[in-house]
Amino acid sequence: MSRIRQLPIELINQIAAGEVIERPASVVKELVENSLDAGAQRIEIEVEEGGARLIRVRDDGRGIDADDLPLAIAAHATSKIASFDDLERVTTLGFRGEALPSIASISRFALTSRPAEQAHALRIEVDGGKPGAPKPAQHPAGTTIEVRDLFYNVPARRKFLRAERTEFGRIDELIASLALVRTGAEFRLSHNGKPVRLLRRAVDEAGVAARVGDLLGEEFVGQSLRIEHEGAGLRLSGWVGLPTASRAQADSQYFYVNGRLVRDRLVAHAVRQAYADVLFHGRHPAFVLFLDLDPLGVDVNVHPAKHEVRFRESRLVHDFLYRTLNDALAQTRAGAAAPVAP
Ligand code: ADP
Ligand code: MG
């Protein structure tokens, strides 16, 4: 008697969704990252009821060819890599080809897209993983994805959605984390029809600083050191918050590896050590830091949600981070700046 069966594709996608789509903010992350990978310079995110009712992401990126439309929503289909070699060198935010089919399997989903050189847009709707036929539609060059009634067919997940304000807060925080690193793109975010954020394209250093001020507060910009340091094939840049910019909570810590926000133990350890002498116990540093290195030196394919990375030369990275930050903070120690009391 045979016991093993091949799972239907909708179920495969729903299982994949379980790993990456925890809440509405995860959908926004995947969609906005796709827009950025498509070279978008303007991204508009509309959210209703904390994302449970509607998430609509509209971009002016490269669009999806008519022929590619069914593939965009097919599992393990991607335009971003084609080989293991590409995977090791990947510079796009996405590469797994799982986000759209996953999201479409747990929502009422619609994708409308038009590459600039195509006369008409096409729209494809997918209901709980079941795709309809693509239909002609009106759309400027770019892509719009609509996700309605997230988890409508996954009651266990739907039940765990938090209050509308909480879920929207996560989305807002997610947009902030992408806008901090993608300063060349404009982001607009609205909730229940009300504009919440308008972050205009930064074209120069002043614009970048203005965006950081917008997202982390002007005080942070005033109370941080702008750093840029290179060595051993590594480059660390960004804003190192001074002790005066420290917080009671660790809620203003942004660390990017090759443009991707990560939560890494090794990184956290190096940062903590560098701040150890200048911060009182219980205070948390604020920082926005960008580590850039050869993609071959870091594995981003550790977890489906890609929050974690693995460095090939972890000791080297750790020491570089510690030394660079420690040297920067030493300037504050040399002056009168004693640790600031909580
Ligand atoms: P991945 O991003 O890992 O490739 P996704 O499921 O997120 O997988 O997307 C599948 C494909 O659909 C992408 O590789 C890309 O070619 C296309 N795509 C998705 N979103 C957009 C977009 N906003 N603009 C242009 N192409 C897109
Ligand atoms: Mg993607």
C-alpha cells in the first residue's frame, strides 16, 4: 500500500508561506523588496485595517513581461538567479522565487504589470492559490500588487493577527528600515486612506541626512558620528549614535549587510563590545550602519526570511566592526564626554 503522495501545488505554496509570511508586514517586505529589485524609484504602499484587509504596492519599476506573468506567481520561478554561482554572488534582495506564489496562496491576490515597452498592461488574479486567466488592463509602466483578506483561508494565522494599530506599526517600521538604506527611492505609505509617510528621493548627502532625521529624529543625526571606513575588503559606513543618543530600548538599531537588514549575533556582539565602555548598563545604542563586502564573503541563504547571514570570515568581520566602532567612539571618550547617566 502506498502512503507517500505528492502534495498539491497550492498546499506546497501554503507551507512555504508559513515560513516567510507571518503577518501583514512580511507581505509588505516581500512586495517592496520586489519593487526595489525591479529598479523602482517610486513606491506607494496603501494599507487598510493594518494590512489584514488590503495591502497594495504600486511601483514604477521595470514591470513583468506578458509571457512571464504566469511564472511570476509560480513556485521556484525567479528572474534573479539561474545557477548556484549566481546564488553565491546574489546582489538582489530576492532570489528564492517563493514570495508571490506563497502570498497568493493565502490571500485574494492580483498582479497588474506593464513593462515600459509594452503597449498594454496585463492583470492576473489568484484566489487562494488558484490563478485566473491574464486579462488586459490599464496601468502606467510598472507593477501593482494587491493582497486582500490575508490569511482568509488560514484561520489559525488570521486569529493571531494583532490589533490593527500594532500590525500597521510593524509595516511602518518595515518601510522605515527599507527607506533608510534605499534613500534613492521615494516611499509613500498610507493607512485607511490617510497619508502616513512621504519620503522623497534623496539626491545628495543632505537629502540622505534629512531622511535619516525623518525616520530616527533630528536629535539622532545631531548626536551621531558619520563614519566611513574601509579595510581588508570590508567597508563600514553610516551613523554611530553617541552615548547621548542612547535609548532605554534597543529600538533604533539598524545594521545592513550589502543593503539587507540583518539581525546577526556576531554583529551584535561586536557592536555591544565597542559601546561597552561608553554606555551605562541598561542603555542601548542607536545606530544605522552599512557593512559592504564581496557577496562571495557572505551567505544570505540561511533562512527563508533572510534575516540572518553567515560570514565566510567571521572573525575578521567581527574584529573590523569592533575596531572601527571603538575607534570612532574613542574620539568621544578623549573629549569631556563621560558616559551619560540613564
Ligand atoms: P524572487 O523575488 O525571489 O525572484 P518573487 O516570488 O518575489 O521571487 O517574485 C517572482 C518574480 O516576479 C521575480 O523574480 C520578478 O521577476 C517578478 N516580480 C515580482 N515583483 C515584481 C515587481 N514589482 N516588478 C517587476 N518584477 C517583479
Ligand atoms: Mg521577491
